[in-house]
Amino acid sequence: MFFASDNSGPAHPSVMNRVVAANTGHQMAYGNDTIMDEVRTRIREVFEAPEAAVYLVATGTAANVLALACYVQPWQTIYCSKVAHIEVDECNAPEFYSGGAKLKLIDTDNKMMPDALEAAIQGTPRGDVHSAQPGAVSITQVTERGSVHSLEELRNLTAVAKRHDLPVHLDGARFANAMVALGCSAADMSWKSGVDVVSFGGTKNGCMGVEAVVFFDPAKAWEFELRRKRGAHLFSKHRFLSAQMAGYLEDDTFIQIARQANENATYLAAGLKAAGATFLHEPQANMLFVSFPRRVHRTLAAAGARYERHGGMEGPDDTLISSRLVCDWSIGRDQIDTFLSHFQVP
């Protein structure tokens, strides 16, 4: 009963098989392997972007911050949700890798709203030497609260950015989960919606540790290469990153994995709703935010369930404690049923 994170699950067999296959003979280092040629071609096909520049790194943080650093100067600001991963989970890495650009937080507990973004940009004194200058907009899809921006919502946000001549970065750590939830293409959810660069996640969706950075403007390619090397994120035995991504993309495996994770979450959500749990946000992908009484948390803990709990175990039995439950592709229905069997809310 492991619902702590989709980072915690096993790598998918399709990914592992390609890694094992890559562990034969010799390949050129530093991204010059032949498997990377395959990956580059496939990502361009997936995103319907034949001119896109494609690079691999091992972590989501590296993907986000190196991509953003290519678009902002140290005296500029990056507009993002106050619950964005680049704000709450990356230890000031965006500021570090950009040389000091600050984050301007949009006040929301979930999705970024166009009006709030507009107000934040207009509230930045452009041309005032005493103030940070507008730099870029970063949108998270799936959000850190498990919600998915619709294509219309994405386009409304990017329209605000474009009115102010600001580039748009999409943090797509759970990109495939959002694609499945919306039933759209990768192109629809990226450059066709006004996104300039996307962090295309693999690690949370069945890979060992690989993320793609996809620039729809190849003019940024050389700068990214330099920043990746200078930031110590260029792998020498790069073929093992390439092999993961090749297995991930082959036969649309990334979509199948995401669909399974989303379906697991839908099944879990239905059981929780039937048991009377309270949802903080309507679940749309593979991440649930739900509250239930402390006594249920105690029962689940005693049974060995693992998930993120937002409160202590000491206190009145009936106090509602919120939690985060994340499903990956590998969680079986038997695990979910066992979890729900301990879940009793009168």
C-alpha cells in the first residue's frame, strides 16, 4: 500500500529492457550516441515539431532550472504559482542557475489564473532600475495539487505572457498524465498553446531517472548545451539516459504508463468518495488530495500504508487530517482494495 509518490515506484520493463540492451559494446559519449538520434527524432514526432532542439538530463529540477536560465537574465523575474515545484521543492535552484533571477509568486493554492498573472506582470515596474524586470512565465502541468489546466486555460495564460513579450516554460514532470487526462496531443499542450520550452517528464512516469528539455525555438540550443555542461548535468555515459527515453517513447509506452497511473487514481478516488472522504481538489490525473479522520490515519499507518500526511497522529480521533495520495503505473488494484478496506468514515 504505497501511495507516497510516483517517484517511488519501479521503472517500467520497457525502459529497463532498453537500458539493458544499451549496455553492450561502445557508444560515443556526452549525447553523441546513436540512441539519442532515435530519441530526438521520436520526440520531434511526438511534439509535431521537426525543428525542436531536444536534450536529456537526469532530474526534473535540472530540466526546469536549466531551461528557465536560457530565457531570463539575473535582474529579471520568473512568474509562477506559489505552489509551483520551482518555488517549494527546488531549494532556490532557479535563482542559482539563472544567476539571481527572482521568482514572483502568483497567489493561488492550485492553478495559476490569467487575471492574477496579468496583475503580477503589470505590477512589475518595467524600466525601473531599482526593480526586477519581467523575465518569463512558468506553468505547472499537472499542478502540484493534482489538477490539470485545460487547453483553453493554458492558452489564456500564455496569451497574457505573449502580450507582455514573455517566454513561457511548462513544467511537465507529469506531462503524460495531463495529456491522458485531456485526451490531447503533446503539440496541443505545448507549442500549439503558446509554450516555448517544456520539461517533458519521464522519472515520475516509469523511467529510472530521465527528463527531456524540448525547445521549440532551436536558437536556444547552444546556450542550453553550455549551461548543461557548466551546471554539471551533462552525462558522459549519456546512452543510458537515451535508452530510458527510447524505451519510454517506443510504441507510445509513455501514454500507456500514464493512463494506467491515472486509472489507478480514478479507482482509488471512487473508493475514497464512497467511504466519505473529503477531497480538497477534484482529482484529474494521478494525484489525490483528501482529508479523513485521524483515527483512520492511525489504522492505515498500523497496516503499513505509506502516503504523505499533513498532520500529526496525536490528538482527537475525529479531527480531519489532509493527505496526498499518488498512484503510479505499478500499483495493483489489490493494493488499492487493501487500502480501502482499512478506510472507514461514518
